[in-house]
Amino acid sequence: MTTYVLVHGSHGSGAFWAPVARELALRGHRVVAVDQPWHGTEAHLPAAYQTQDVHALATEPSPLAGIGLDDFERRVTGAVRRAAQATPNGRVVLVGHSMGGCSVSRVANAVPELLTHLVYMTACCFSPGVPSINAVMAVPEAATAIVPTGQVVGDPRELGVLRLNFRSRDPEDLAVFKEMFCADHADADFLRVLAGLQPDETIDVNHDHAVGESATWGRIPRTYLRFGADRLLPPALQDLMIRLADERTPDNPFKVRDFPTAPHMGPRGPEPIVAALTGGDARP
């Protein structure tokens, strides 16, 4: 039995991991899917989002304003500590998707002794030269990334959050969201993804640093699940993050599992991801 702690990405929640968590549990493993502060069961849904009052939505305050990676790290570290206490060997596998990779690196700095493996699933993995989301999205390898610039609601600097209207009926908005998250998946699959997203994400995480330190993060075995059809974190950007990490710890490089046709939200079913998590690389 292995204990997995799973961390969601931007605008997401622990529920994102439900198919993977269910399959892992059915195979006899323990799974903890973390909700970051004001996400998931704590999600803030603006009243104007419910009513689709787009004018009010542009100015309605959000409690996520001012939340940053320090808050995210504390939440995940707390989950790792509790999970490790209830695990026979006292160590867990920490898995992050997308922005969740920031928490993976920070938690690996905080409690490396409680982690047996790190898994970045098309996730942020930063290095000193590119220490944040803002920095990594400015490199040439990110030039082809699909970002929802035209879909941002309100002024992020005033709101303190990046607000997206996932309930929009605008065909252009929906096309951008689908390209970002689901690429060529069926429309029904895409709509299910949208239903699981929340409109607000704190903007502080974009400039907060999340660099794994060689003495802590760098000594933990790690795997990268590379998604070849990701339009939000393009394969070239994933490859850059992998290469920069490996250059810092040449004696402990990433083991890369390639999913050539997977978009940002991953393969259609959980089995390929579960096979990668349980197939040897990401086990104690």
C-alpha cells in the first residue's frame, strides 16, 4: 500500500482527482486529494457568477485576494504530515497537476523526510532562472501557450484574482477554454471539465517563487508526466522545466513518462495515469 497526496491546479479542486483517486483506492492504496484554501469544498462562487450578471461580476470582491503560495504550501504540508503519520513507512508520494507543481516543490523543501517520490503531471517545476509562473510564461518555449487574455473578467490588479467566466455562452470564450484544457476531446468531456472549475484564482501565485532547493527537493526521486498535446503548458515548456531541473541535480534526474496525445487535463480515463503512478517509478 502506498499513500498518495494529490494537489490540483489553477481554478480547480481536489475533485479533479476523483477518477484517479478512485482507481488508486480500488487497487488498495490510500489517497488524499487536497483542496487549496478557498477551493473545492471552500470554493468562493461570486453571486454574480451564479446569476451571470457580467457587469457585477467584473467588480464583486473575492476572498482569494491576497492568498499566495505560502498559504498553499501550509495547506499541503499539513495534509502530508497527517497522511505520513498514518502510513506504515511514514512517507508519501506527492503528486501535483499544473499549478499544483508549485506546492509540490515548496512542500519538498519543507518536509523532504516525509516524501518518497514527487510526481509533476504537466506541472510547474521552477528553477532559479525561472522561479515563478510569470517568469516561466515569458520564456520563448511558452510562446505557443493558449492563455485566456480575452476572457479575463474585471481588472485582476483591483480584484486580486484572475476571474474567468466558465459559464459563458460566448462561442469564442468556450473555444479558448476548450483549446486550453481539453484540446480535441469531445464536447461532452469538455463541459464536464468546465463544470468542475471555479471562476477565481489568486493572482499572487503568479509571481510567488516556488523553486525546489537542491539539498531538500533535489534529493527526492521525481517523475514528470509529460503531456504532448498540452496547449496551456506546451511540450517545449515542459521539456525546458525538466532540463533545468536535471541540470541542477544530475545525479537525480526526472524519470519522464510521455503521454503524446494528452491535453492539459490529461487522458480521457484514469488508467494511464494510475499505471504511471503505480508502475514502479512513483512507488516507495
